[in-house]
Amino acid sequence: MGPFFHGLLLALGLILPLGVQNVFIFNQGAIQPTIKRALPATITAAICDSALILLAIFGVSLIVMQYDWLHLALIIMGITFLLYMGFQIWSSGATPQADAETKQMSAKKQIIFALSVSLLNPHAILDTIGVIGSSSLVYSGTDKVIFTVTCIAVSWCWFHGLCLAGRLLKKVDTTGKFLGMLNKVSAIIIWITALYLLSSIF
């Protein structure tokens, strides 16, 4: 398997599951009035993923994760942000279009939330290091560059595509009822993720 297809399959395998980050980006695509207004969230998430991939491949993050206290602090911060974000999504309702207008996040808030769901997820970080980081060890030189660029490109394409999917859903679901139901499900998924992180401490 060449470095391109290897990177493509690995990146897709890690990014496809319905996680907190994906839920957030999809919701922003659906709630914001235009794709452009949702760009702060999608670009921030893509940049964070790119940074994690680079850290994993070049091994810097392996040093950080050796400290148990830092790992624990990261998990606690992650749980806190997940609980807060779940509450925000649950209470947003997103029913009629007019109500959705009042629930839109500012660019600054989108960036903060995207940073939190991207960088305060210990399992995502460990998966990136364990899967992409270790897989990159079989490559060197040009092949390693191709592998790295492919993983990053998949991330950028996926987040922007997910945002677009949310936008298309908004056009189909003019009443906002399906989006409201989706927000409830999204919040529950986020809270389950928080509980899973909490259980990992014990």
C-alpha cells in the first residue's frame, strides 16, 4: 500500500465516526445563515487536526503524554467542556428559522468551541498518536511527506464537506424540527462521551 492510500484510509477511519467534533461542525453548517459564517468553526477544527497530525508524526506529543498529571488535567478539562457544550446544543432548540438566528455563535465563540472539542479530547489525541504517529514510522523522506499531506488533506475536505451537509439539511428541513431533534441527539452523544472520559479516570 502506497503512502497516499495508507494516509487516506487511516485519516478517514479516524475522522468518520460521529464524535463531538463532527457534531459541532455539522450543527454550525446547519445553524449559520451562510457557509461563510461557519468557516471559523471548520477552519479551526481543520487546523487543530493538522497540528495534531504533525505532532503525532514528528513525535513531539509523545513526550507530553508521558506525564500522568498532564493526561489527567487534559481529561478533566475535556469533561468540563463537553458537559458545557452538550448543554449549549441541547438548549439551542433550533426550531423555527427566526429562533435559529438568535442561537448563532459568533466567530469568536465558534473558534473557542472548535478548539475545545478538537484539543480537549484525550482519546482523539491518543488515537492520532497511536494510529497515525506509529503508522508514519514505516515511511521516510518523500513518502513520509505524502503520507502526512494526505492525512491533513482528508481532514480539511471532511470538515468543510460536513459543514456543507449541515447547510443542505437546513434547506430541506425548513421547519427546523429535524434539526431540533438532531441537536437533542447530538447533546446526548456529547454527554455520553463526557461520561466515557470520566470512567477512564477510574
